[in-house]
Amino acid sequence: MKQIIIFLLVVILGVIVYGQYKKYKRFSLSEYEYTIPEDLKVELANKGLLLDYHRAIEAVNGHIITQWSAHKIDVRNPKKDNERTKAAVNTYRELLANVGYFESQIKNPMKKKEPKEMNSEMERNLMVQKMFYANPEGNSLRLGQSGALIFEVQRLLNEKGDSIKQDGLFNRETFTALQSFEDQNGLLPDGKLDALTLSYLLK
């Protein structure tokens, strides 16, 4: 009887260890990092474009690992269909689209570029996503907080039709404006910045 119990414990321990190994293997560097296509001649790209391309890849990789470590969401192959997962997947697709955009520019360097202001807007929105996903929980925004991310959120709210002061301070005015924006777009009007609210602000 004792041998059977020991055997069962060994089997259970083996299953747990194997599960942890698979989880680690799934998100080891060789598994989750975006791979640059072999036919992409990055050495021919200008320095600015190449820098933007690598920033876009870094944002994709950061989003993948952040969503997995913070919420156990695999944005590449989601298992659930709730609002948090949908928002995370949508953001992943947008970040991946940025990577695709820069790859197309590298592949076709002679192709006519978009106006500078459009490139600047894309780069700025990419920067906002990067700032948020560096610490999604800490960047949910609370009254009294200040920083560059809040300044950008105020900018985005003003672009959507608001007229709040852009001072980088998350005050009552900014909280109310964010709450109103969420309510108008059918989101939970809690006045907090989450992945879903951010994706709507960046549309």
C-alpha cells in the first residue's frame, strides 16, 4: 500500500513538473520572440526606419510576455473569449500590424512614404502602448498620479473631442473625461486606463 502511495505521488509530481516545463518552454526566448523574416534585408534600411522597426518588435514581444505573466493570456493562441482577452488580442494585432508596416517599408525602400505627420502619429501611439504595457497594473491611473503616459492620454482624449488641460496630472477633470469616453464607447465607465480603453483611445 505504501509503495502504491509513493508511486502515485511520484506520478503527480512528474505531471506538475512537466506542466511547469511546458509553460517555461512555451515562453522561452526561442518560443515567443518575434522572428525577423530571413528574406528581409535589414542592412539596406536607413537607421531611423530600422530603429522604428526594432521598437515595434520590442513592443510586440513585451505585450506577449506581459499578458502571459500578468493575466495568463496567450495573445497568439487565446483560450478564453472574455473582454480582457479580446482587448489583449486586439492590441497584439495592432502591434503586429506596426511591425508589418515597417517590414513593408524595408522591403520597398523606393516606395512613396506617407506624410511625415502620419508617421509621427503612428510612432507616438506606439510609444503610448509601450509605456502602458511596461506596467499595465501600475499604469491603470489613479487620482494624483502624474507622468508622460497621462499627458498622452489627455492628448488622445482631446483628439476625441474633449478640451481638458494637458499637464500630465491625473486630476478630477481627466478622470471625468476618461470616464465619459468609456461610457460613450460602451466600456465600463470606471475612469481607469486598461488595455480595452487604451485600444479605443488609439483608434
